[in-house]
Amino acid sequence: MIRELALLDVYYLVLAVRWTIALTLLALAGGSLIGLLVAAGGASHHLLPRLLALGYVGLVQGIPLLAWLFIFYFGLSIVGYDLPPLIAATVGFSVYAGAFLGEIWRGALIAIPRTQWEAGTAIGLTYIEQLRHVIIPQAVRIAIPPTVGFLVQLIKNTSLAAVIGFVELTREGQMTTAATFQPFAVYLLVAALYFSLCYPLTRYSRVLEGRRRGVR
Amino acid sequence: MAYTFRFRDVLAQQDAILDGLIVTIELSAVTITVGFVFGTLVAIVLLYGRPWARAIARSYVEVIRNTPLIVQLFLIFFGLPAIGIKLDVMTASLLALSINLTAYTAEIVRAGFESIPKSQIEAGISLGLTGPQIFRHVVLLPALKNVYPSLSSQFVLLMLATSVVSQISAADLFHAGSIIQSRTFRDFEVYTVISVLYLCLTLLMRGGFRLCYMLMFRR
């Protein structure tokens, strides 16, 4: 039945933002775990972990995110788990985020000059202590602006979870459109909601970037 | 695991796959061309335009870069007819993809322009080059060389992102996948085959861009 676009619809759309944020945070958590491994492997001095990290990033970044979502949504159900869309989406987005975060963090790690490591050795720090007190504090400062930038990508891309039936902002928009038949107003509102999530982060990432340049 | 993989059923649909592949390549090629040309123009406005033009260009870039492509696509395909502008699937897809890529390209090319030191332009002036000559030889070409890596990876990402147009049933490679899926019920196999094809396209594009770089910028 077609009905008018009411204030209640707007309210439900705003509420659906919760699920967009929840999915983003889940993907960020999963992606960080994978990303750490990829970064550590990619910055390693040994060939095998470097190749593995390179292969992982190349594979993930060479296939559309949409395809990853479908592969996990259908693939994991073949193995016998009948997964709710939230789990399939979390796995899919974590795999995707892991590759991009891994690349960002690997770049930050290898941007630290070798002399910093050597200085650590010279004052008698162990490998772990060098990482903990010398390398990571500097690498984090380099990595944070692009990581916040990627977070914006991640928020926007969670919209693709709509296609495997996970009800977040975009899916809620589709359902509202189906009920009210006011696609223009609804999608405009959906876009505005995404914008209000992403734009502050974009600005913040730019401020951080500027601050880092200023320090140097 | 009781599941037996059967790729044969999927591969038997090679005509549908090939048709989809061609549409994906066409979509990508047209979008990249349009996005590159208009993105460069928008970048010029962002830096050298009058204040009002700059403000418009800046808002355009920020709005597009901070909203999802699929929502932009839905707004154009489902939203515009509601206010009287009806577009067919391919036009809507090309429009949405081009509007999207133009914004990203503009931001990248602008960064490239800004990477050119002022002293280079002054050197151009003191050599007696005209304005357009300076823009072409001192600003544009070196700027494009500087941002070539980010620009080419943006284009690869765009090619992958064209898969989103399957959601408004444009007949691209990904849509071919869902058609074959409904014919054969081989979900997993279908999307594996489709993914491998996208991966091949990605590798081909990366190789092609590397080759272009060597041909264009090696002096």
C-alpha cells in the first residue's frame, strides 16, 4: 500500500544510522586485526610474509566489494553455516578493510627510517622495545590521518550490505521508498545522513594531516 | 562438507558472461574518459576559478566524496523520474559513475597542481612562455605525472565499483552473475568465476597503466 512520507519514516531512517555505525565499527575491529597482520607481514624483512601480505592485498583489492559480500554470504552457507546477513557482512567488510588498513599501516611502518631502528639497537633496546618505544609511536602519527580517511570509505561502503539484505541506512531507504513511493525525497535524505556522518570525519582527517605537516 | 562444486554449469553460460564483461569494460572506459576530462576541468576551477565558481566546485566535490555511490545511483535512477527526469538504465549508470569519478579525479588532479612549486611557474614566465604554454608544459603535464599512481588506482577502483550498477539491473558483468545464479542456483561458483574475471581486469588495467606511464613520461 502506498502511503505518504511521514515524520515517522524520517525517524526510522535516522534510527537506521545506528546499524550503519555498528557495521562500520565491527568491520573496523575485524579489519584492524587483519590489517595488523598484513602490515607486519608487508613490512617484514623475510620474503614469505611479504609475499603473503602482497598477495592478500592484491586479491582483495582486485575484486569488487560487492563480490566479496556475495561470496561470504553464499560461500559460508555452503560450508554449513546459515549465517545472518550481519555476520556475512561483518566478515566481508573485515576482509576488505583489512587489505586497505594493512596497506596504510605498512606504508607508515616502512616510512620510519632504518636509522631509528639502529638508534634503538645502539641504546640497547630489544626488538620489542624498539617497536614499542621508537617505531610505533612515530608510525601511528603518520598512519592516523589516512586511517580516518579510510573510515569514511568504510562508512560509505557499508551501504553495499543492503544488497545481501542487511537493514542499515540504504536498505531502510529502499524499504521506505517501497512503502511511500517517494524515492527522490527518501534517497536525498539518506544521502544527507551519510554526508553528516562522513563530512566531519573528512574534515577531521584533513586537520590531522595539516597538523602532521606543521610538526615536520 | 557434503557440497560438490560444479563450475561446468556456470561456465556453460559463457555467452552471458562475455556480454556482461563487454558492458563492464564499456562502462569503465566511458566513465574514465569523462571523469578524467571533467575532473581536470573541475580541478582547474577549484584552484583558479572565481570565488563563487570555486565554492560550487568545492561543494560538489565534498557532497559526492562523502556519500555512497549506490545512493547516488539510486537517487539518479529512482529519484529523478519522480521529479520528471526519466533516464534509461545505461544512461543513469553512466551519469552516476561519471559524476562520482569526476569528483574523485578533481581532488587528485588539484593535489597534483598544488605539488608544482611556484618557482617552476616563475621560471616559465622568465623564459617568456605564454600563459597556456606554462599551464600545459609546466603545470598540467608534471602535475599529472606526480599524481599518476593515485589517479590510476582510482580508475581501477572505479572499474570495480561499476559492479554497483547491477543493482539497478544494468547488464554488466556482475548482473550477468546474478542472472546465471538464478538459472543454475550455483551461487558460490558463479561469484567465484565473476570475481576471477574482475581480478583479471584489474591486473590488465594495472599493467596497462604501468605501460602508459613508461610510454608517456619516460624521457
